[in-house]
Amino acid sequence: MAAAKKAVLGPLVGAVDQGTSSTRFLVFNSKTAELLSHHQVEIKQEFPREGWVEQDPKEILQSVYECIEKTCEKLGQLNIDISNIKAIGVSNQRETTVVWDKLTGEPLYNAVAAPVSPGPSDPVAVVPSGSSVPAAGASSVWLDLRTQSTVENLSKRIPGNNNFVKSKTGLPLSTYFSAVKLRWLLDNVRKVQKAVEEDRALFGTIDSWLIWSLTGGANGGVHCTDVTNASRTMLFNIHSLEWDKELCEFFEIPMKVLPNVRSSSEIYGLMKISHSLKAGALEGVPISGCLGDQSAALVGQMCFQDGQAKNTYGTGCFLLCNTGRKCVFSEHGLLTTVAYKLGRDKPVYYALEGSVAIAGAVIRWLRDNLGIIKSSEEIEKLAKEVGTSYGCYFVPAFSGLYAPYWEPSARGIICGLTQFTNKCHIAFAALEAVCFQTREILDAMNRDCGIPLSHLQVDGGMTNNKILMQLQADILYIPVVKPSMPETTALGAAMAAGAAEGVGVWSLEPEDLSAVTMERFEPQINAEESEIRYSTWKKAVMKSVGWVTTQSSESGIP
């Protein structure tokens, strides 16, 4: 019997999407942006002490190999020739910090995870072991508190040093970013100290660890990162697009451990995999795209114009607004970050970023702590039954208020309760809370940018909830636009890889990006009602403030 003929689809592009709770490998058709196949592997978080959250870099790498292998198998079953995969992109959880031995390829310590939400003051929260986390593509959600005293010590060293850091990096001096995690490792882990002394240590965020490993590791692996991941380390000057000598001296980080900084779209190196036959079929395929997850989603949503914004709804929400070729520094607690640089000779684009700490997490709280729903999907059904919160407002400030308030003394409240209030109203109020928090960030962005948003592009798991999307349009009083293909983070990494010079299988011209269809939610209430609901929400937020005084401590490794 003759072998089945392989399907002819034109050039394909793969994307590694390495998130906080899982790793995925996805393969797209570069001409239609259609997702052809993917595979996902869950990864574990480790909690060696209260307030510490770590991951095993080798487990992360192994999960990438497994996802590539399984996806190639699935493509084979679909009769798709994997030799059509012309490039691979990487999208990753940002800020999570890895240090490894360049001679052996062995990590010198576990990856130290990033906390729940970045900002000038990180409210203290302890994430219990076994808590749920978002799918790959959402940024790191864990609150690792070990670097709190590192930050306190650094902040004492130079008067006004926060501005010194922020003016160069766009970031506040905070536990969130990689520099303080690396400083902690250098101060507390003897294996890291010794490897630095002996010139064996390499530092990187997850993208660097993966690209180095996939391009040969100890046998010629490429030690690099892209501008978007570099911009989240607190060591990178976002104006000169280089590691900053003064910042490295301030944090006492030896520059020899840092990866080379490249654009988000160029050939970094070629895949070298020997231990896996199926994955080995991708041997020699260029790795040519790299973006931190939120930048990847911005690209995947095709937010290439000044003032275009996207919101990713996961355990938290991450909002990015493209500010074009100029750095906009926020007066309202938002971060300035590199959005992307899609080619060695292409201009860099910047973004303002704000995050909502508790979005999908509030739904899981209703499920796991109160038990009023059995699955996250049930919340839409409950909310639909009443179609209103009946004056009930839910402020989920479980670990303080983040942007734009930065109020660590706040705690969660449900107010406006009457004898008539039931679980359906609370479910509706929980969905509204996600939308109100999003509006607060977008209002801050509008004030900083001076460009009122005409519509909001959305992605992430929660966007399947149609009531949530309609509420978001009503509360923002602008249309909400959702792509029919939800994998925007992986798509962004694939687009960057496929568009790289020397690959050239993906066009980023606007007329060539119209293949992705959109679902649009228009406001269905009048502007006055939208404003009344929003002002009542703000009143509820004020009631949540001033409950506690937070204190933090840090312990070293014995």
C-alpha cells in the first residue's frame, strides 16, 4: 500500500511558550496564522520555605523537549511534514532568574520566580503550596519574598537611587525584577559565588537558559537574550539598549555573566538536539524569535500602532500600551518597558505596562475557598442568572492594592450586601471587579500617554467568558476586540521568528496580517450608568484601605 501523501501547507513556524505553570510547543501556518498542532506539559513549583517560590530549570528544559517531540508526532499523524518548520520562536515568563555552569550545563540553583505584580511597593502575600496558576502565556504569578531585605539594603545606599534606577530602566527598585534575585543568589548561594569566581557562571532569564540549551548548551550554546527580556532585569538601559555599567556596579553584578542582547527577531542559533529522535528532526532549524510573554502577546495581537493596547486575562491581568518609539514615563505607577524590536536594523518600540494582581485568581477563590462554584466555567452561568450585582461590590485586594494605588495596607472586601444578595450577585460582582481594575489601569495609561484608547484588544483564558467581555466593554465604554485564535502569545513569538532576516516566511505588513478574525463586544449601557458604577467601585476601593501594616523578613540559606 502506498504511503499517504504529506499535506502541503507552505512554510510552518514553531513557538515555545514557556509559562509559570506549563510549557507548550505550537506550530502555525505562516501564511494563514492557523494553529496546526500543539502539546502542553505541566511544570511544578517548589516551595522550600514560606514566601519562597522556585522551579527546576532542568524540568523546564525537559518539558520543552517533550512538547517539541509530542507536537512533531501529532503533526506526523496529521500527515504534515515537519521539515516544513522553517523557524522557531521563544516566548517566556519574564524576570524568573537562572544561573548555570557553562562548562557542565548544570543549573547552580533553582530558578527564582517573579512575584505577583510589579511596582514601587510590593505588598506582602504568601502563596500557599498547591494553589492554582494560569496556563502558559500568563506572566509569572508567584510572590517570592526572599529579596525584600535585599531591596531595602540597596535603597539605603544611594539617596534618590529609585530615580537613578527608573530613569535608566523604566522600572522602580523592586523585588520583582531579575537584578535583585541575582544579587540574592550571589549573596546566599556558595555554588553561584564559586562559579562566578572561576568564570563558569552564566545568568539569564528563562529565554536565555532555553536558547543556550537548545543551541548546544555546553557544546557551543548561544548565550543571548532579547531586548524585551533584558528590559525586565533592572540592569538594562532602555535608551542605549545595552547593559548599563553604572547599574551593574550599583547591584554589584559582574557583567561577564550577562547574556548578549539581541533584537526580538533575528537568527540567534540553530537547534541542536541529539537525545530525542523525533525532536531531532528539527536539528538545524533556526531559533529566530524571542519575546517576553507580554510583549509576545502585544505582537500576536498586532498592536503595532502608537496607542494600541492589549489586555491578557489570566490569574492576573497584564495590560500593555504601545507608545511607539518614545519612552513614556508614568506618573501613575505604571512601568515603562521595551515592547519589541523586530529586527537588528529595525527601530525599538516602547510600551507602558500595568497589571491587575487578582483577576482569574478571584474566580478560583470563589471555587476553592468559598465553594460557591465547582469549576471556573460555572461563574458565567451564575452571573447570567441575575445579570446584575444588585449593588454588591467585590474588591479582591487579597495582598494589597497594586497599580495605580500601591497600597499594601488594603485587604479584600465585599460590600453593599443586603438580605437579597446571593451567590449569583457575588459571582457577578467578582467579574465586574476584573473589569473595574482593568479600567483603572487604562485610565492611568490614558493620563500618561494622552491618547484615549479607541478599543481594547484582549486575550487569555478568561476571554472565553462572554459576560466578562460584555461587562468590560460596558465599564470601559469602548469596544472590546477578541481574536478568534486565542494563542496570541505563541503567535507573537512565531511571527517574530518567521519574519527574521534569513528566514523571511512571515510578513508583518498590515495587509498581510488580516487573516486573523475578531469578535467584537460593543458597550450596551449608556455612558452615565457606566460612570456611576465606576465611581461606586472607587468608593468600595477606599473602604478596603488601611486594614493592615505589612512587615517582611528574609532568611538566607543555612
